[in-house]
Amino acid sequence: MLLRFVDLVLYGHFWIALAAWLMQAQTQLLYFGTWRWSALDGFVAAGTLVIYAIHRLVAMQLQEEPVYAGRFRIMRDYQHHIVAYAVLAAITGAWFFFQLEFSIQLTLLVPCLIALAYVLPLFKGRRLRDFSYLKIFLIAFSWAWITAVGPVIQWGGELNIAVLWLVVERAAFVFAITIPFDIRDLQLDQVGQVSTLPGKFGVERAKRIAYFALAIMVVAIILNGVGGFYSLLVATILFLSALAAGALIYYSHAQRHDYYFTGALDGTMILQALLIWGASLA
């Protein structure tokens, strides 16, 4: 029963929705020193659940059946649940979206359209994720923009140099932890004729690219620390989260259980946000 609950949380996409919500809440804490609930919180959480649910449902329809194993069988078992959650989340997300001010709606428009085009086969049966090398950059951009820029604009903050480095840090972090998913999906992407960094450069070189992205993250952390945007405690937490992500990337390989990717690697976002939240209470 415990494993079934874990499967429901992970493959019902509640885990990744929690990660998105916490990351944008983390931005509020970093920029304003406090967190307040707003329609943006509800939209980010519900919207993330919808996008990932649609992505999985569409993928199961488009990909070759022999490729499926493990998580795909679980998602097929929960298919009706996923559809139900996606419909409820879509209604909830739409309601929250129309509670937002027009300026923040415009701010979210581009990354939301990218997210939809990422999961829906709008380009002669192809999705944006089906174009070689594109998907990892789209994921990093969308996550950074929605979770870093969105909260600042929502609460009337200034898009200054500190926010720029925050966006760079967030994008580099998401980019790095996404590479292991391409390692996991190497066979799937080869069947679909989608070139990815592990497929082009090999697994070990792809991991080095992820380490380089984490190095960029660390540079952005240092610059925001020197600039006074981060306290020493916050900078230390973010640096340790980069090290933790690096360790998970190092030990990632295609044969690992999907919990390692969907649970642990996505969980680095949740852990980082919870630690920042704890630091704000210190």
C-alpha cells in the first residue's frame, strides 16, 4: 500500500507540482523575506500538474508499445486517475489564472504557451520536446521564468541584477537535474529519433555538461551573496543543494529505478525550498 501511495504521488504528478509551487514560494522568501499565498501559488501548482499529466498521457499514445516498462505500466494503471486529476487541476488552474492581474498574466503567457507546445503534438504531429536538443533548454527557461520572475512581478518587486542572477541560478539548476532524465530516456529518445545531450555526446560527457551547469549555478549564488541578496546561510544552503544534485547526477544511469529520477532528482527542488524556508525562520 505504501508503494501504491508513492506511485500515486509521483505518477499522479503531485510531487512535481509540489516542487514547482515550493520553488516559486522560495523566490518570495528570497526576495521579500516572507511568503504569502496568492493566486499565483494555486496557478503554478495546478498548472504544473496539468502540463505533466498531459505530457504523460500524450506520450503513452505516441510512443511505441515495446518501449514501455516500469513507470509506463504504472501510469497506464493510473491513467483514469491522471485524467481526472488533470481535468480538476485544469479547472482550478484556470480559475486562479483569471484571478491574477493582467500584467502577471502577460508575464506567464510565453512560458505557458511553450509548456503547452512542449506536450501537445501541434507541429504536424510533433511536440516541441520532439525537436532535437530543444527540450532541456525549454524546461530550464520555463521553470526559471515562472518560478523566479513570476513571484517578483506578482508582488511588485523590481527586476534587478539580483533577480537576473536568480534566474540564471534557477535555470542552471533545472538544466543540470534534467540531464539525468535524458540519460534515463536514452533508448526512448533514440526510438523517437530525438537527439539529446547524452545521445550526442555520451552519458559521461552529458554529466560533465550538467556539472558545468551546476558550476554556473554556484557562480550566480556567489554573485548574489557578494551583492547582499543572499545571506551566508542561504548561500550555503544553495551551494549544498548544488553538491547534492551533483552527487545524484554522478550516480545516475539508465538502469536505475525511476524513483531515483522522478523521486530523488525532482525532490532536490523540494529539499532546497524547504531548507530555504527553514532558514527564513531561523
